[in-house]
Amino acid sequence: MLQITDLAKYYNGQPVFSGLDLQLPAGRFQVLLGPSGCGKTSLFNTLTGVTPADEGTITWQGQTVPHLGSLCAYMHQKDLLLPWFSLMDNALLPARTRGRDMAGARVRAENLFSRLGLDGYESHRPNQVSGGMRQRCALVRTLMFDRDLILLDEPLSALDAITRQRLQHLLLLLQTEFAKTILMITHDVDEALLLADDIFVSSSLPMTLIRRIQLNQPKPRAFDDPDLLHIKADILAHLVKGKAV
Amino acid sequence: MNRSGLTALGLITFLLAGWEGAVRIWTVPVFILPPPSLILKTAVVQAPMILPHAAVTGAEIVLGIVLALATAIPLAIAMFARPVLEKALSPFLVASQAIPVFALAPLLVIWLGYGMASKVFMAWIIIFFPITVSLVQGLKSCDPEYRTLFSLMGASFLKTLTLLYWPWALPRFFAGLRVGVSVATIGAVIGEWVGAQQGLGFLMIQSNARLQTPLVFAAILWLAAMGMALWTLVGTLEKKIITWNT
């Protein structure tokens, strides 16, 4: 369980966000949705410890922590694979940077490679495989962080519909098969609707949570689900209102 | 041979033929402008005499390059790791380039003597700058999203440097190195002009004074060949090392 209480960040005396409260029960997929320019990047940087918070506390499994930098894994819409390493070496990066037991890590990575249909491609370079394979490799790397909490940074934005569908399935594996707790921060409503168990809608500057929506629709979801379209209209109304204030 | 290679070959043949023809038609004296055929002949026939000089100049250039690499790489990394250092040192780096090397050459000969040291130093000054600047730029060009990824992996600076920043900077580093080696000959030759007992620059000055113009050109030809060989070597090395940038 991740608990964020009264988190605040100021920039030149102006709050980017203040009094931000969020609770993430273990194993849930939660999405913080705000208009673009709502301070998404600032929140992300504060949570990961790139820039420290000015106020508030972050608690992970009962322990107060300064930030989530050493507790979470990170997945981005870009695969962020290093072109000079093979897929296997890319997947092993988290183990390598922390100087972990490499033999054990390799066995785990090999298992994940075969689970995600990448076996036989261990020694291929990222530019030798398809975009979908690169994303699967990025997923293996995310799992190799060996952390229960995953931060997603607009993972499906700027993708075409087919890639979006494919990656949606892949990201859902994080929750369904690997039992991760996921916090996604995005300005993309569709992305939130496809993936979230809970959506927190925020207004922009200062970022304030204005609506919480629980989604019980089974996943994977389809874009044109009437229920989702209904919710989408509601969210958009709130986003527009939030922005006008 | 590819199209660009053929074009280059055609262009050079055309220029040389024009030169050869013009010199013969207007019977220009050899000590003013020798025809290319004579230059080539001199470069080959006199090779036993030219080669020891070429070896000296070549050694100066190579030592200059090695010295430049040994100093530019640590400095660039330090400047990248500590932006304060970059801010503090940048004016000095630029100033070092604003001073013409020609102006320094006589002083360097006074300080370091007529031997190889002053020429190696000259080559070093010239090569050092493009390598340092391009490497710093290359290191800084790393995508911030990759940096976030590495910081979340808990990677130390050294790990991030070797696994991320360094390979990321390699293409720019090689671009700088290529500029460096192609101008390295200038430093060594100027050093030899000012004061030396051997080297291609020394041979050029000596032959020039005796109006042995074909020999001057022959020395230039050897110098150009050395420069091109170095350029090709760096290019080959780059292709061998950077295999992912396709």
C-alpha cells in the first residue's frame, strides 16, 4: 500500500501541487489524470526523488520514505532500450547497475524472455527486432527491477491504435500476472480508461484532485465500450471545468 | 567503387590533368610550379630520404593525439560530472583556441627545445579542443528519460557513465576526434617550421630555401597521405566500435 499525504511542491513560491493525497492499495492499477501542463512532470520528479518534495509524506508499506526512487520501477511510452546492448543485456541492466547476483538474474530474465515470447532473440540488438518485441523487452526490464511498485509515464500516448491495443495487453500483465501495484500519470483520457481500476482526475496548477472514478469494467477493454464513453464524457467535463478555474 | 568515390576520382583526375597541361603549355619553371607527374616522381624516388622525416612528423602527431586523448577524455568527463567546472573552464578553453598556434610556436620552441617535445605539444593543443568540446556535448546530449531510468535503477555515476553516457557520446566523440586528427598535422608542421632538425616541416623549409620546389610538394604529398591515413584509421575504428547506429 502506497500512501501519499499532503504532498506539496512549490515553484517560485507558487504551488505546482499542494495538499495532494493519494492511496494506492497493493495490486491496484491507479491513474492520475490531469490536463497537460498540470504538473505531471513535477509530480513524477517529486515521487522519484529527482526533485525533493517541499511538504508532505510518502509512506510505502507502513514505512515513511523520502521518495520512491529506490522502491519503484519505471516504464515509459518509449521502450528506452540501449541500442548498444543486446535484448538480454538490456533486460539485465537493473541487476547490473545494482551489482546483483548476475547468474540468478540471468536465469530470471531467461524465464521472462520465454514467458513473453522473446526466446531466441536474447542476443539481438533492439534495432534488429520489431517495435512490439522492444516493448516486451522493456517489460522484462521493468520486471527485473524486482520492485512491487511501478510508475507508468504516459505509456500509451502517441501510439497508433494497433500498437496501443498490443501494449495495453502487455501492461495489464504487470497487474494480472506479476501482481504489481501501479501508478500511472497521464493526460490521456483513453489511456486511463483502458487501464485503470481507479481514476483520479486533477485540475491544473495547482494540481488538485477533483474527481475519483472507480472502474469495474473487465480488462482488456475496448475503446468503444458505451460505459467507458459515458465515463469519458464525464471526465472531459471535469477536466474542462478544472482547467477553467 | 561507389558513385561519390567515382566523382571524387574524376574531379581529382580533371584537376591534375589541367595542372599538368597548364604547366607544360606555358612552360612554367619547375622551381615555381612543378607538374604533378614530377611531384609524384620526386615523392617516390626520394622516398628513402623523405621517409625518416615523415616518421618523425608522424610520431609527433601520434604522440600529440595520444596526449590529447589522455587529457581530453578525463577533463570532458569531469566537466560533465561537475557543471561548475564546465562553466569555470569554458572561457579558458575558448581562449586557448582564440590564440593562434602560430603565435605560440616560437615560444614553445624556446621553452621545450628544438626536439620533438615542442611539436608534440603544438599538436596536442590543436587536437585537445575539438575532442573535449565534442565529448562534453555528446555526454550532455543524453536523453533525460534514460537518465531517470538509470537513477531509478539506483545506478552509480560510474555505472551510468560506462553503460549509458559514454556509449551515448561516442558518435560525437569520434566526430571530434576526426576533426582533431585532420588538423593535427598543422600543429606538428608549424612547430617544425619554427625550429627543428628533422621532420616534414623542416624538409619543406629547407627545400623551399634552396628552390627545390618539387621536394616541397613531395613533402606536402606525404603529409597529406599521412593525414588521410589517420582519418581513415579513425573512421574504421568508429565503424568497428559503433555498430548500433544504423
